[in-house]
Amino acid sequence: MTLVRMAEHLDVPVERVFELVTDFKRYPEWNVNYTEIREVVGPPLAVGTRIHAVMRLLGRTMDGWGEIVEVDPPRMLKFKGTSPEGGSNTIVYHFTRSGIGTDAEVEIEYELPSGILGQIADRLFIERSVERDMRHSNENFKALLQVREPVHA
């Protein structure tokens, strides 16, 4: 398995950060890999809730399921996912209150199908692609959080 981790500071309260990361239907707005969330089965913040998503990874469209395996609002959310092709991943979001803002960290641990060939491809270019997608997704996430609600007179 390969582990990729990124951290950043967000100038918004941890509650707003957690609210966006648990609004699964909005994932395609900020996560560059999600093209569609087809359904969410179960309550939004419960272990066992399943998310059916269509993702675009490495030029391929894949349909798969993720499941919440651990949740500690507003500090942590952990998913495990699988694809029909045999790949798997674990995504963990950690949030820590920092003044009036939030220190955020995301970890993605994944395993590609194809055994040794998948491992070689991962080391050659896939890990960098995952890091790039994480960086772009984090930028989009941060931009959505910083949008201010219009003030009504």
C-alpha cells in the first residue's frame, strides 16, 4: 500500500470544515476525482454509511463504494473504499482547531490492482498523480470554504 499525506491551515472554524467534508453530495464541487455521487445510504455521520461514487482516476472512470469506518465530529472522518477492479483505499481527514481557524490533514492510503505491475507503475508515476490531485482538491476545498455568504440588507 502507498500512503500520501498533505496538511494545510484553513482560516475558517473547524465546524465549517467538517460540515463541508461530510456533505458528500458536494464532493464533485471540490474533489477533482469525483464526477458524481450517486447515492448515500445511511445517516451522514454514522459508521457504516455507504457512499456510491463515480470517480475519474488516471484517465479511467470507475464506479465504487466507500464506507465510513470511523467518525469523531468535528475532528476526524475515515472512509474505506473498493472498486470492482480490485483496488482499495482508505481516506482519513483530521481537523484540529487552531485559533479561529483549522489545521487540516488528509491521508490517502491505496493499493492498486495488478500486483507487482501496479506497484511499479505506482512508483513511476501514479503516486505523483495522486499527490497532484490531492493538492488541486485541497485548493478547491479551501476556496469553497472561503466563499462568504452574501450580506442581505
